[in-house]
Amino acid sequence: MTDARAPWRFLAPFGAVFAVFWAWPIAYSFYVSFLDTRGWPWTWHPGLNWGRLPHDPFFLKALANTAFILIAQVPLMLVLATALAIALDSPALRAKALFRFAFFAPVVVGAVAYSAVFRLMLNTDFGVVNAALRAVGAGAVDWLNQPVPAMIAIIAALTWRWTGYNAVIIMAGLQGIAPELYEAARIDGASSWQQLRYITLAGLRPVLVFCAVLSIIGTLQLFTEPFLITQGGPGNATTTLGVYLYKQGFRSYNFGYASTVAYAVAALAAIFSALQARWLRSEP
């Protein structure tokens, strides 16, 4: 006779670790978001942090910066990734494995290391980017100390790192499109553009939506690049929600408000995920 409780015994160690290191911190941070943590001891003040959030100009600035990166960088990256995936999947391309590794390699590089390299490359005085601009007769740009160039630097770094990663996912989607569809389209006289639009992009729709949602959630959590390359500056020009959360929690030690910001980010991610699920369900 089998013991029906045996599976639960095997799962118990994982369940204990999950409860202590995942479920409990999430539940406790939700409780902390209702506390006034600006002094000690912490006191129960339900409306303080949640009431501050919609009127906090620094939070709204971080939200605007994050939204701008999301609107500008995510579509750009997905277009480049789609074009790259189609090129890498082309039968005419030789040494595919080498190119695929080369474009996927940035994901393997540690975020701290590549952010430090970008910061050095964009240095106003001795960076290689300004050296190249001077070589062609253009003026040097103060990439890290002016709002617009600093934002461009963040977007360029993110695009460099994640385009190859998304291209690999999209390329897997290309493998799922039946070659017979292209053959039938050619027999019917469809042009290359019509094949791209009605077969390739239509077949990639679920994959592109998946990549878009992953990128949106990643952007909402964006911390490493703006923190290490521009340190959220100049001023708050590149401060994202992740950077603002860090500053509230570990520089101002206002853990209650940091928890509130974290739950706001989680709510936005949940909304985008729900929209993705609804859009995919509406697919004819």
C-alpha cells in the first residue's frame, strides 16, 4: 500500500524554505508598508505611505523616467531583435552558431561589469565614444552629466545587452512556422513583404507579446544600469522606480515607504501581465 502523504514529505523542505525566504518577506513587507518607519519604534499609520505615493514628485518623476524608457527602449529593442532573428535564421547566412553566440554573449556578461565599461566608454574626458566623435570633427558630449545624453546612455546600454537575448527567443518562434506556408505563399504570388507581414510576423505574435511583457516587467524593475552608469542623475533625470525604491529603503532607511513603492511596481507588473493574457485570449 502506498503512503498518500509521501509526496508532501518530499515537498516539505522546499515548502519550509519557500515560506521563510519568499512568502514571509512578501507578507511582512506588505505589513511594513502601513507603518511609519521614519523613526523608532515603528508605529501603525495606514494612510501615511499609501497617501504619500500619488503626490510624491520624486516617485512621479521616477515613474515618468521608467515609462519613457519603456516606451522608447522596448519597441526599439524588439524591432532590432526581430530583424536580427530573421537574419540569423536565414539559410543564406554562414557560421550561424558563431553569430548567435556573439549576439547572445552580452547577456552572459555581468551587469556590474558591463555597466562599468559603459561608464568608462562614455566618460567626457577620456571615453572612447567622445574620442570617436572628436576624430570625425564632432564635439564631445557630456554623456553622464546632462539629462538627455544620460537617458540615451541608459537606453543604449539596455538595448546592447538584451537585443540578442530576445532575438534567440524570437528565433525559436521562427522555427515553429511551417515552411509550407512560405512555399504556398510564393506559389500564390505573395511578395517578400507580404510573406513577412502575413506569415512571419503573424506567426510570431505570441512570441513577440511574451518578449514584450518580459521586457516591460524587467524595465519596471530596472535598477543596475541607471544606478551604476548615471547613479540616477543628473539630478533625478534617470532615476527609475527601482533606484528610487533603493534610495528610500537603504539611504533614507524609510522601509515603510520603500515597501509601498515596491508594491506599486508589483501592481503595475500584474496589470501588464493581465493585459497580455487578455490580448492573447482575444487572438482569433
